[in-house]
Amino acid sequence: MYKLWQLLDPRQVLIAITVFLIPLGLLIHFLLLATEDLNWHEDGRPIPLKAASAYDRAQQGLPY
């Protein structure tokens, strides 16, 4: 492994990794925001599963 670091400058490698990972992370977040199900800005907090199922049953006219 030390021979690899003799060929490559560690500072340049770390900068290249950073330059790659920051846009990748931003791309993933913006893709998630573009979806309807995973957009956390538009719908607010998700409904807990128990409350969601109680709401669905109430909409169908079923008792809790």
C-alpha cells in the first residue's frame, strides 16, 4: 500500500474523493426530493404506522 502512496499524492487523492462525494450526495438528496413518496419537505412528518392504519380504517367506516 505504501508504494501506492509513493505514486499518488495523498492530498490530491483526498481532494478528488471530496470533489466526487459531495456532488454525489447532493445528487442523491435532490433525486429523493424529486420523488413523491420520499420528499420530506412537502409532506412534513410521516404519520406513524398505528395512526395511519387507524385513519384508513376510519375512512372505510370500520371501528378502531
